Amino acid sequence: MRTVTLTGGRRLTQADLNRTGALPADVCAAAEKIVDDVRARGDEAVREYCLRFDRACPESFRVPDELVRGALDLVSPEFLASLTRARDQILAFHEREREQSWFTTRPDGTLLGVQVTPVASAAVYVPGGRAQYPSTVLMDTVPAKVAGVGRVVMVTPPQADGTLSAYTLAAAALAGVDEVYAVGGAQAVAAVAYGTESIPAVEKIVGPGNAYVAAAKRYVSGDVGIDMVAGPSEVCVLADATADPVVVAADLMAQAEHDPMASCYLVTCDADLPGRVLAAAERLVSQSPREDITRASLDERGVIVVAEGLDAAADAVNVVAPEHLELHCEGAMGLLGKIRNAGAIFVGAWSSEPLGDYVAGPNHTLPTGGTARWANPLGVYDFQKRSSVISYTPEGLLADAPSAQTLAQSEGLWAHALSVGLRRRLAEGGTYDVDDVRRVAWPEDLPAPAGVRLPREEA
């Protein structure tokens, strides 16, 4: 792991972080070509790409419902009990996120409000490459169901031998997925975005995937909704001298083992802690069945930040804006108010990030790559739309019409002012001549102010 030391008031910058930034141009170009091909040729193109990239393609992309439900009988009772506990706690958390329509009235009778409705359909992308993620099935499906989405489909790639994980299918059955398709990669994103002969299109696509999946989601965004363009997983541990270096090392490894591109950050104000964490990590990594992936992530994507105090350390965390943040500090809850940018915050040494991955309840689909500066975890709100509701009375119209007409006139939009002015004239009990309505739109001339002159250098 690379070390950045902040002294003399120096602040962490984006240049200090080991981030690659936007998706590589060659990945985007390849993903866009696949999407365009699937959009043009449908199932035929999907089948070709599945055989090329996954080396397997079922006769029918749709997985029969009886096979999905039957997966519940293939998994162990212990797994099913754990999955059910996770589902129930994720459901309980997201139930509190559900938004309701609301309306209010002004004294003049004008009614204003918001009507909240769910999207009609959504697709959940579940990776199936390096590992199986039944937890992702729950995390992405449950909030959609809470929101009231009528059709939730899951797309996930089959293994090279043509099988799908019973863990993944059992999670789909338990979460209430309506349709499962054995398709992965950019071709799956294209299929659910635009529809094919056998895969109907959806209105929103959510869920993590590799760089090609992320690039495809970004490409189709605008034609269909997406949750986010997710990058590799990342964790930031903010630790002081009270932290257990072995536990901190294990927490960094918990993200590093996902992917060689996963990013791990250790931020501390204790100059001795990094050495102890690195020594512990060396002993732990050598015992991991995913040693190569974990070591590559820590060595190539790991960053240690040593700050002069907790305030400076918290400031550094806000620059990192991590997907996951752990606070291994004395009085950790007191630091919460200093954290502005993080996808999920795990407060205190007992709050292991993997608990959030699986069973705590909050969603584990989180903003990555510093996007926590403005983005949110996946939630019920991602599957709900809001429509503004506006209903004026004649009294309300007369109160607001003059201001609306003046603002329209300042923008030179005559018909905007006319639309309001005609109603205003009728509400006042008057009439108008359709062949002479200039003054109905703009009752008075609005003097144009002089432009604001900016200082400039003389030529």
C-alpha cells in the first residue's frame, strides 16, 4: 500500500488517490458496439455474445419458474435461514424509505402536491463471474418490490458448464423476482434496455457488474433509467491508536478480495498504526484462498493516509468519498457529524462492513469512485417517480398571474404570458378579442435594464 503523509496543513487531493477515473475508452467502445448490435438483431446477437463471452447459452434465455422455485429445495436449511433473515431485515429497513403522495392547499384554494408512483418494470443485474452474489439479488429486488414495481426481472450469466447458482436462484425466489434470464454482460443490459424477441424491455436497470456492464448501462442511460455507473468496490477505514490492527487488516482485505481493481484506504492520525496493519495483513493474506486477488488489490490499489489529527483525517475521508467507511475510533459516533461523503458509514469497531453487505438492512449497492460526494445508496426512491400536481382556483390564478406574466415578458416568451393572461382576463370577468391580444399577454411594457458590464483587460 502506498503512503501519503499530510503535514503542515496539507490536505489530501484527488491526485493523491489511486483512482483510474472514467471507464476506459476501449471498454466503452466495445460495450457500445454490443448494445447497438443487440438493439438491431435482438436474440440472435444476444446468443452470439453469450457463446463468445460466457461460453454457454441456454436454449431459452428465460429460466423456467419451477427451476427458480425449485432452487429453494437445493440449498441447505442453514443457508435458507440466513437468506431469510437477511431478506426480512433488508425489507424492514427499506419499508421506512417508502414515499407517499402528498398534497397541500393555499388559503386561496390552489392545490399543490406530489404524486408518487412506481416504475412499471425494472431489471436487476446480478454478476456471476468470479463469484455468486445472492445478497445482491436481495439488495436490488427488495426495494423495488417495496416501491411497488409490478415486474422485476433478473439477468445473470450462466457458468461455462451452462448452470446457474442455486444460491442465486433461491435468492430470486425468496425476494420475489418475477422473471429470470440466463444472460449476462453488456448484451444483457442491451436486451433489457431495448427488448428482444424473448426478453421484454424494462424501464430501469440496477445492479453492479464489470466494466463492460457499467459502460453499457451508461450508454443506454437516457433511453432507460439506471441506478448508477458502478466501479470497483472500495473501503476506507478511519482508525486511531485504539484500533485493533488485525481487525483493520481483515476489513481492508474484505474489500480487496472482491477484485484486483478494488480500492482500500486506511486513514489514521497514529503514525505507528499503518506498520502494524501491514504486518497483520501480510500474515492474513497468505492464508486466504483468494490470496492473488487480495494481494493485487492491496499492493496496487491500496493507499494509507497519515494525518496530523482526527479533524484532518475526517477531512481526508471526505476527499476520498468512499463507498464504505468504517470508523475504528474512540468516540466514533461523535465523528459522524464530520463525515459528509460516504456511501455507507460503519460506526465503531463492532460494525463490520460485511454485516452491511449481507444482513444489517441498508442497501449494499452504493456509490463508488468518489461519487458519494453527490450520489446515494440504492433505495426505494430509485424505483419511484414523482409527478408534481398543480391545481389553481380563479383566486389563486389572479394572485400569481401578474408575476408569471412579468417573468415571461422578461424572457421574451409572449405565448407563455398569453396563456396566463387569457385566464386572468376571464377570471376578472372580462372578455378578449382573439385578433388583438397583445396587451392581454403583456399588459404593460417592461423596461429592459442595462447589461452588467464586466471588468476586462484593454487590448
